[in-house]
Amino acid sequence: MTVGDRVPEWSYPVVALAGAVVLWGLFVSLLDIPPYLLPHPISVVQRLVGNPSLYVDAAVATTIKVFAGGAVGTALGLLIGAAVGEVPALWRAISPYLVVARVLPVVSLAPLFLIYFGVGFGTGVAFVALMALFPMAISTAAGFRRTPESALDLARSVDASRLRTLFAVRLPYAAPDVVAGLRQSVTLAVVGAVLAEWFVADSGLGYLILVASENVRPDVMLASLSLVFVVGFSLYGAVGVLGTRVRRRMA
């Protein structure tokens, strides 16, 4: 066993992050950059510690939007992806639009969301759901399409129903793609929550970043962004652990 094998996988990004923060501090100190342009990391930490309730409340508000909208978006994406992957005619008809819709700037739809849902929590949830839907749908459909024909032939040979084939054959083979889509959806859900809070919210980390930018407070902006990173990284890591367990179970 090599040294690399004994080092936990999670330690690599942690060390990389610590190194980036150290370089950031050295860059600010050596070049004597004024704090209104780029504050020192210590100043950002002091801002977080000095008023923890402000940032915790904002992080909770954003996380709630991520969970609510992400749950709706991934559930719809899973259903749409399963249908598109299961029915060849749907795949040929809909898959091009799913790919194109994924690259559209969702932020441009914000005015429509304001018209349909008004200003409030529902708009943020809808925005997050839309961000999370497409990667989940595309990955799920691709996973279903990759099911080996031999496995489907075996299911047909024992007269397995379509529903049984779905759960016993297609879904296990598609599981890695579903988990990959979930990781993308979770990441985009965090981005969607922050973007929604720029337009239609009076709370959350996105709203805090917006207010800080209007008042030229880069320390508050970076403190808020650091919590956005923590939320996103935590959810991404949780889905990664889930994916590892799924792969072991399916092996």
C-alpha cells in the first residue's frame, strides 16, 4: 500500500483549499492590497465570527430553498428521464430539447418567474427546481438507454412485466448515471438559489451578497460566498457518499 492509498480521499480538496487561502493571504499582504478591493482572509473570518447569526440565518434560508427546489427538480427530472430513456420515440423527440434547454441562460427567465409566481419563497423554489431538472433528466435518460440489450432479453425471457424490468434491470444499470445527474443537480440547485435571491428574495446568502455589493463591502461578500461554498461542497459530498454506497450495493 502506497502513501497515497493511506491518505483519505477527502483530504486532497481540503489541503488544496487551505493552500489557496494561504496564497490569498500572502497575495494581499505582500502587495498591500487595500481591504476595499480584496480583504485579507482573517478579515473575512472576523466578519463571520463577529455576527454569526446573520450568516447562519442567511445560510439556512438558502439551504431550505436548495432542498425544496432541488427535491422538486430532481424528482421531475428522474421521472422525465426515465420516461424518455424507456420509450425510444420520446428519446428521439425530446432529448434534443433537453440538451438545448440545459445550456439556455436560466437567469433570463427570472422576469417570467416574477409574473407567474410573484415575489417570494415560491419563486425561488421554482427557479431552483428548473436549474436542477435538466441535468437529472439528461443523465437518467442516458443511463436508461445504456442498459445492455442482453439484460433486457433475459427479463423478457422470464416474462417480466415492464414495471418489474424497470426496477429490476433498467434502474440498477442506470444508477451510476442517476447519481452523477444528482451531483450536477445539487450543484446547480445551490447556484439557482443564490441567483433567485438576487431577484426575488429579502433573505438568504444571495441577498446578502447583493446588499454587500451595493454597499461596497467585499468582506461581507466573501464571507457570504464562503458559506455558499460550504453549503454546495457539503451537499456535493453527501451525494458522493450516497453514490459510493449505491455502487457497492449494485456491484
